Amino acid sequence: MKLPISFEDFKSNPVGAIAFCLILAVGYLFYELRSTHEEQLQAQEARIETLEQKIGKYEDKLDEMNQKLLECLELNQ
């Protein structure tokens, strides 16, 4: 496998060679961060859907309990 810069290039311009390596490293880290972010986003969207469904169930149960409470209050009057 041939490296993108040779030792001769590095020897003649070490600052440029190091800058090139750093650009490659930053590009890789940016790509990895973006893919990790996408995975987290998908996981959070699935979690939000589940929580919204649970909230819907709890709201329905709360409405039922409120109706029963109103019925009980009407019976006591």
C-alpha cells in the first residue's frame, strides 16, 4: 500500500505533510461524528414515539378516572 505522502515529501516540507495528515484525521473524525449523530437521532426518535404512546395511554386513563370521580361526586350530592 502506497502512502499519500512519501518520506521525501515529508523531508522537504514537513509542515505541509503534517497539515495534510491532520486534514485527513479531522475529515475522518467529522465523518465518524456525523454517522454517530445519525444513529443517535434515529434511536431518540424511536424513544420519543414510545414515550408519546405512553403519554397517550396515561391521558386516556386520566380521563377515565376524572369521569369516574365526577360520577362519584354526583352520586354523593
